Amino acid sequence: MGRFFVSYMIVLIPFLIVNGLLTALPVVEYNNTENLGIRIFTIPVEDTMYGMLNMLGVVTIMEQMKNKNHSIKSMHG
């Protein structure tokens, strides 16, 4: 999990830049009645959690597949 959070902090930099541009222009608009109303610059704070959960889901699935593949190889040879 430690490496995941370091990776997430690295990914967060371009995420904030791109999402900040999209919400500042405004290509994407958010209704504050539909979110917490807390923003990082122009980005709703929920977007950072959404991105983290997406990344965590992918990492979790990849780790499970890697472990399953490793145990199958161990059984067959």
C-alpha cells in the first residue's frame, strides 16, 4: 500500500493539471448541490477520491491476477 500511495501522489499531479484546466475553462461543470462543495482550485474534492479508487481497483485486480497466475505455475511445475 505504501508504494500505491506514492504512485498515486505522482499521478495526482497531472490529474490536477488536466482536471483543473477542464473545470476552469469550463469544459466540465459541476453542480455544488450534487457534491460536497469543497474544491481544490476548481476541482471538486470527490474527483481525487474517485481517481484513487479507480487506480486502487486496477492495482488490486492486477495483483490478484498475478498471484493467481503464480499459484497456477507453482502447481504445474
